Amino acid sequence: MSNANFKRQFPKWSELSPLLKFELIRFGGREARLAKALTIWDLRAIAKRRTPQGPFDYTDGAAETEVTLERARQAFLDLELRPNILQDVSEANTKIETLGEKFAMPVGIAPTGFTRMMHSEGEIAGARAAAKFGIPFTLSTLGTTSIEDVVMSAPDGSNWFQLYMWKDRDRSMALVERAKAAGVKNLMLTVDVPVAGARLRDVRNGLVVPPRLSAKTIIDAIPRPEWWMNFLTSPPITFASMTSWNGTVAELLDFMFDPSMTFDDLKWIRSQWDGTLTVKGIQTVEDAKRAAKCGVDAVLLSNHGGRQLDRAPVPLHLIAEVKKELKSDIEIHLDTGIMHGADILAALALGADFTYVGRAYLYGLMAGGQAGVERALEILQGQMIRNMKLLGVNSLDELEPKHVKILATHSGLGHLPK
Ligand SMILES: Cc1cc2nc3c(=O)[nH]c(=O)nc-3n(C[C@H](O)[C@H](O)[C@H](O)COP(=O)(O)O)c2cc1C
């Protein structure tokens, strides 16, 4: 076959051999699987293949139409990042100080319930990965590992505790005492749960805790042997706060949550807890101001990952106004929708002091236990460092509102990768 634009020749071995440097082919195995994941969305795809539908949907899903989560994720894409060029960015790093502690990245692991249902390594995997990456881990009241076991498994980590105020105040405060005795420094009080959100996927899947072996789950187990093997050979699911539960997730949540809670309870908790106090689930400027008046150290702008009130505000859109009102009196934290390191940078540029990820770490956990959480954190950190350099900043405190322009928002179902 001749070609008019170059003269063909026989390949010479001396020219061919340098091109034949194949990387060692890695067969199967967790390491190879995780190395192929380049984004959090890739981890989600692996997680979906390896986890039964009930636990996967419990994690991935949100309330009702699920548009709240989709909007929060979309909001991070509907912005423009505005770089400064020709800056010396050779020293870019993601170090930060928050609530009086130094961390390697401006992101912590958000509290998540039922974590051992997603993967048998559960909270221990999250706490150890967080300690390794120098970021805080938050154990949920509905976590499936005790606070003592979390602290023992990651003694060098910053292990925080999230409280759901139960109807039974004595039992709530007994948990707070245990957290204090275990050395927890930051208590996170979640306040967006007077009642459980309607997580329709769980209802449709008939999700119960612990998962039961029905004909459907046995068929579902065939392509996911490792999950089931781990599940059947690890200790039964118990909770950070109680020994067992037999019923649906929604029933458990409604048993736990106290719809009579008010700002007076927040003040009361403040008077009982002498560590730092974060209030999680603030969704308006007005409530951020009221919480600040109760003496909290941080407000966490969050709509619970879209799992509570559907059509709730996008936390990213609240930051600037909350910052304007609260100035630097207390810290402003944010979660919901973070799937990329640049999402975290955008939140900080707009005025947030710290962020959390829920699903981003759980997709990693489901994809490969502790190694999967580490891969998720590695991906986020790599994305942060690269984007800081591209934006022309060396340290996080150089990020300013000028680096981000919020564009017209395009909300609606079906825009995001699946
Ligand atoms: C599976 C799952 C379980 C959760 N359980 C809790 C919980 O027990 N307590 C709580 O305060 N928030 C809980 N959340 C909300 C997270 O703490 C966090 O607000 C949310 O995941 C942030 O959104 P993201 O998943 O988009 O990062 C849970 C979220 C998920 C995905």
C-alpha cells in the first residue's frame, strides 16, 4: 500500500524495540481494579457492579425525585473556574486548619449510617483511610461500629462523632459521654431530620436491616460473591448506639429521630459539650445566624446529600450569603454533591472553610474496602493539587471568590454521568 505523503520502509528492530515496553499486565485483584478508576464516577461504576442492589441504592439514592442531589452535583459543574496564569505554583499544597486542628486536605469523611452494609470493612476502613490521609473521620449515631472500636482502630486519626438527638435524651447523652471518654474533640449535631426523608428506592427494594436472604437476594448474590462472602463471615451488624435492629431502614430512622427538637435543645447541647460543636443540616441564612447565636463553632451547610427534604436549597449557592452575614465569627462548612477535587476548591473560593464527602468515600468503600476509600481520597487530592496549580494558587487561603463564577444553573434530571 503506497502513501503519497511518506515513503514506506520495513521496520527495523532497533527502532521497534523501544516501542515495545509493555507495562506488566496486572490480572484481576483489588489493586488493579482500583488503579483503573480515575474519577469518583469510575469508583461508583465498580461499586455498582460489586454491591447488591439494596445497599448500593441505599447509598446512591436520595429522597423522592432525587433532584436535590442532582442539582447539588450539577451546581458544581455549572460554574466557571477563573485562573491566574504565570504564578509560581511549584509548592501547591492542600494543608488546612479547621476547628483548631491541622489537616492535610480541606475535606473530611461525613457521617454515614449502616456503613458495614455497604462493605464489611465499614467504618474501620473509613477511619483508617482518613487517618492515613490526615483528614477527620466522622462516625454516625447510626454507624455500624462502636466509637471505642473506631478510635482503637485509628488511634492517630481525628475521629469525630455525629449525634442524632433521640427521643430518649438520656441515651443520647450517654452516647455523647462515650464519645468524650473516647477522646472525640468535635461533636456534629444533625438537625435536618425531624422525620426520615422518603427514600423511594429503599421502599421499592424492600430494604431491611440487616439485609435478608430472600430468593431475590440470593439471585442478586450470584454476580457479587465477595460482598456476600464478607457479609456472611463477618460479625452481625450492630450500631454505634444500640446492639441490633430488625426492621426497615425507614422504621429505624423514625424510631431514632426526635421531631420535637428546637433551638433550645441546640443551646442545651452546647452547654453540655465542651469540645467544638458543629451543627449539620443548615439550609438558610436565617438558620445559620440563629445557630451561630447558640454558640456553635461551625455551621455545616448541607441538605443531607438530598436524602431529606426534596427540592431543598443547593448548599453551594448559600455559601456567599452566609459568609457575608457570619463574616469570620464561626466556621462555614459544606457538603452535598462533591464528586471532584475542584468542587472542594470552588466551595472554599466562595467562602467555605471546610467540606465533607459522603458518597464519594462510600463508592470507594464499596469498590474495594479501605483500599477503595484510599483511592477515592487519592483521586480527590490529585484533582485538588492539579486544579490549584491550574488556577494559579499555592495554598488554599489564596482561593477567593474571583476564582469562581456561578453560571446560569441547568437543573433537571438526567444531565450527569451514570
Ligand atoms: C448512605 C448514607 C448514609 C448517611 N447517613 C447519615 C447519618 O447517619 N447521619 C448524618 O448526619 N448524615 C448522614 N448522611 C449524610 C452525609 O453525612 C452527608 O451529608 C451527605 O452524604 C453529603 O452528600 P454527598 O453524599 O453528595 O457527599 C448519609 C449519607 C449517605 C449517602
